[in-house]
Amino acid sequence: MSIKFKTIPRKNLQKPDDPPMYYAIAAPQGKTDIDGISASIADKSTVSRPDVYAVIIATLETINSELQAGRSVQLGKLGSFSVSISSDPAATPDQVTASSIRKSRVLYRPGAEIRDMLKTLKYEKL
């Protein structure tokens, strides 16, 4: 198997008069949803698809509540999840308040096994 990619032009916003440069971007070849993941795991184990589905949903709910509590979530070989925030700048520490926070996002850091998989990927141009 290989990762399909296509090329797209991108202008350098710092140098708008320069011609665009071309970059590779991944071109996903379909999607796998929670039902497909559940069925695949069930085929590889003795656990039924509905049980796998229930565990995935419970895992999602638990990760959400742990992140909301301000904890990072470490899932061994799968990797870890944590919340990152961005705020508006302020001249003094006292001026930084909760209302200064403009967005938050979830950071995912893959585990060693997934990082190793990335090193062995093969690519194919569309």
C-alpha cells in the first residue's frame, strides 16, 4: 500500500510577486468510520463489534472528560492527547485572564509504533 498524493501551487505571501511553488499534499482514498473500525477490530479479536463500538465510545467520553479536567491522556502505543491554548498578548502578567484565551485545540502526539510506521510509508503520485 502507498499514500497517494497530488501537487498544489502555493504563493509565498512574503513575496507575492514570486511565481508559486508546488508542494505535495496527501490525497485520502476514502474514509473509515467508527463502524468500519469496530468491525475490523472485531474480526481480529474475540470481542463482538457492538462491544468494540461501546469501548470506543467510552474511550472517547473518558478522553474528553480527562482533557476537560486539565489532564493529558497517555494511551501507550497509541500516543497521547493534551490541550493547548493560544491567547492574546498582554503587556503585564496581570492583564492575562481567561478572556485573553482565543482558542484551544487538542494536541496528539503519536506513540513510538505509529512514529515508526510513518518512517516506512511509500508514496504514489496521482
